Amino acid sequence: MPLTDIEPLRDDLPFGIRIGGVTRALLEDPANRKQMDELFIEHGMIVFEDVEQSDEMQLAISSCFGPLKDHPVKAVSRVDGDGMPGVISIHSEPGRGVVEVDGRQVSHWLPWHFDHCYNDELNRAGVLRSVKRTEEGGITGFMDGMALYNAFPVDLVDRIEGKEIVYTLSTQYDQLEFGKPAQYRVIEPKPSSPVFKEQAAAMARAIHPAVWTRPTGEKVLHVSHYMACGILGQEDAEGDALLEEICQTQNRLSDRCSYQHKWREGDMAIWDNLRMLHCVSGCDPQDRRLMYRTTIKGDYGHGRWDTVRADGKALEQA
């Protein structure tokens, strides 16, 4: 049986589709799997609606887009189970990791970013489902880098194209350097284990292009606010001002280039990590929120390690 329930995410968006009624039986058909992968390449993200909410179904959907990749950070929580490499749990516990954003206190808030920016290799995609949802907040935003490139002021694109951004594994809210909301204050730091701190300090910084070109010819503006620490070769006041202008322009254009997903029972979503940015609105600090994410292996070949570690030491001395 072919896939028939396919619609745009929104009529005014140049990216994203919805597919309804996918079952494990449908996923056994190679033609359906091939069609889903082709749709994903074309549209950049898919929201699956009314699908079975189980680890097995999440793995079945994920397998249509490539093999799983284990998460590069050892301290990130894994979901136990055989044959489940790359399945992580993303959870928000009451009163932990709280920031004030534009006058509202929230936990598990995240700015626009792409996954694994702190690594030399990106992942192709992530598949996400909500295990425990919140009534208010907890919205995941997705922004298309192709639409963003086309919407950006031409003079600003000219200034950032050809530049490379330096990233480091820094997850704490007070370490956010670029693209902060107008009103931003850290209330309670995020939990961080000694294992995480040790790995973060020992890792080299990673370098990724601000703009890259897909094999099909489209250009993608791909700058993560989260974990960015500067423009390569221009980590000075002038370079920082340019990177801040890029990030704030992304914020201003997000209404035109993004989709905000409010999670419902039966939803799963996949997004192209080489093309899309994503963010999280945050939720009430007293609420619990739990997401499961699979990580799909695949890279675009443009990232590399810096010669400097996150702690400032030369990589050769590590």
C-alpha cells in the first residue's frame, strides 16, 4: 500500500511536510521507504502524525533514513535497549536549568542551533518524539537554512559567506555568547556532571562553514547560536559584532523561515540537520518534559577540528 496522506506543513512555508497514518507494515515496503527518503531530501523535515508511539516504531522510521549514530558525548543520557545505539533521552526536571527569556522564566529553553556543531562530523538527521509533554510551552521550532539564505540581506550574506564559525562543547546558559534574546537572565544553571566537564574541556574546538552549498546547488545559511565562540581568524570585536548581527538577523527572520511545532500524541518528526536549525521554547520550570531522539548517521564533509582545545591548550598537547 503506498503513502497517500501527505500534506505541506503550512501552505506559506517553502519546506516541510506532514505524513499521516504510517504503520510498520507500510515501512516494510521498499518503495515507501524510498519515497519517504526522497521527500525528506526535497522538503527538509517531515512530521509523522498518528503513528505508534513506541521505541520500536521510532527505530523503524529512523531506519528509512540511514543507520543510527551513537551520540559523541558520553555523559548524555541513553535509552537502554538492544539495537538502540544513538537513542538519547532529553529531559527537563523541575527547577533545573532555568532562564528568564523576555520576561518569562522557563526551563529547557534552547536557542537556534544545529546538532553536533561541536564535532567535526555532523549527523544527517534527528528523529524526535515526545514521551511526556507539557500543557504550556515545550514547542520545538525548525528553521530552514535555504529559506534563511534567500531571505537574508544581500550585504550581510556577502560579509558572512566564505567565513567559518568556531564551536565548542559549552551547554551552560551563561556560556551563550551570540544571539541572546533582548531580555535574558540565567536563574538556575543546567546540571553538569564531572564526566561531561572533563570531556568538554579535552575536546578540540570544531569549525563549520557559515554558508555551504548542497549537491543540488542550493545554498544553506547554517550558523548555530548555541556553542558558537567566534569567526575563525576573526575572534575579535569586529568579528564578534558580525556574528552577533548574523544571529540576531536569524532571530528577526524566524517568523518568515520557521515552523513551530506543538507536540501532540501520535507525533514524530525528522529534520535535516545539515539544512535546518532548531530551537526549544522552554516550559514551566515546575513541569517535567521527556523527549526521545534517534540520531541518523551522515555528514556533509565540511567540518573539521581546530588546533585549539576548549580549555585553550594546543591540540598537540592534549
